[in-house]
Amino acid sequence: MTDAAESADGAGADTGGTAAGGTAAGTAAVVLADLRDEGEELDGLVAGIQAEDWALPSPAPRWTVAHQVAHLAWTDRQSLTALTDEAAFGRASQAALAEPGRFVDEGAERGAALPPAELLQQWRAGRAELLRVLGQVPRGARIPWYGPSMSAAGMATARIMETWAHGEDVAEALGARREPTRRLRHVVRIGVRARDFAYAVRGLKPPAEEFRVELRGVDGELWVHGPSDAAQRVTGDAVAFCRLVTQRLHPADADVSAEGPDAARWLEIAQAFAGPPGQGRPARSGS
């Protein structure tokens, strides 16, 4: 549990923390289907908007709706490079390490400069190709990434998380409301498993003990992670937790509570994504 990308790995990536039977291949198939559906939902949101709507500002500073979709298309291409050309990905990862913020922003800028129809087509083509290639990854194979390598299910989980998070930004820019789905169990899982990464990326030592995480899922069931007898725990709403760990919601505004000082500190710094610490969103209360 040392990197947000690595955090998506392991059998059971399609569950809310409960025991999952079946094979690794079966798990990957479920996660890939959810990745497909997450992309299609966001596609449906932007497919019918007017050309001028692509230029609407999103909650991310300096990023429009077009930047959000362009970033997803760019990251899909990075994922495909990691899957198909390890040497080329190695060169790209070195560039990312040198200037991580600029590396990401330049990718979004290039895509956002395209005509909306062309950008949308590129994103669709990249999504379809990524799903195809991920579905052919041999069982047990590892895929290089910005940090530790990961499995096909791990990469798909990370793509679900990012597609959902940037989809939240797009929906806010468009004034649209999206209904949460059970696909958020993947975002919960990667958020929980990325706990130690959030500390490490800030030069902090993570707590030695696991936390118990109990969240109200979108379908009424309890999504749980960690030992039931843990001394510290996090409880609350699963959607709010997902928004918190993707830094779309300030902890002060999240319907998520911590019991214990270490658990409370984690909620202040949690991030489910790889890379340097994000700025997050300001508290609505101004605190």
C-alpha cells in the first residue's frame, strides 16, 4: 500500500470490501465492465452539449469541460503506452517525474485545443482500445505505471476512479446532476488502499495499524474495509467519501466522521490518485 496506482490491485477489486469469490479473470471482467459503463455515462453527458459548452469553466482552476475530457483521453493514451510499449512509457514517466504538474497540464491543453467533435472521437477511440487491450492482459501480468506496477484490474480500477472524479467536475460545470452507482465501490476501495500513499507523498510516516472503514453504499448496503476490531475508524456516506479521497470535497463538508486522531488526520490528507498532493477544494463554510 505504497502508491495510489498500486492500491487498486488485488482480488476483490469489484467488491465493497466483502469477500469475493471467483477467479482473477472473473474479477477483471467485472471491473472492465464497470469501466466501460463509467465512460459511457460521462460520454452521454457531453455528447449532446453545444460547442460553446465545452469552454465552460470547471471547478479545477484554468480547466474547462474540454480540459477535463482531454485529460481523460490523455491518461487513457498513457495507459495504452504502458500496456504496449514499455520503453516509450519509461521515457514518458521520466518526463512526468521531472515536472509532474506541467506534464499533466500540457496533455490536457493539447486535447482541449481540438475541435470538440474531434476530441470526443479521440476519447471514444482511446477508451475502446484501452478496454480491448486490458481484456487481453495475461493473468498475473504486471503493467508499469507512475510508481509500482499493477494488474489489469488495478489499472481499470484507477481509470474508473479518475473517470468518475473528472465526470463530477464536468457535471458541475454543466449544472447537471448524476446519480451515484455501485461502481463507486471501486473508488472507495482505491481510496482506502491508498491511505499510506497519502502520507508518503507528503513525507509523513503512516500509522502502523489499519483503520476500520464503514460506509453507507448507494444501494443501502454497508461497504466495509479493515479489521472489525480496529481502534480507529472512519464512518459515513460512501459518495461523500469518494468525493473526499478524489479531493472534490473538503473534509469539513463531507458526511464522513473519524474516530481517533490518526483517522482524523488521514481524512485531511487523503487522496486516491497518484502524483503530488493536490490542493483540494476549499471548505464551503470558509473554514
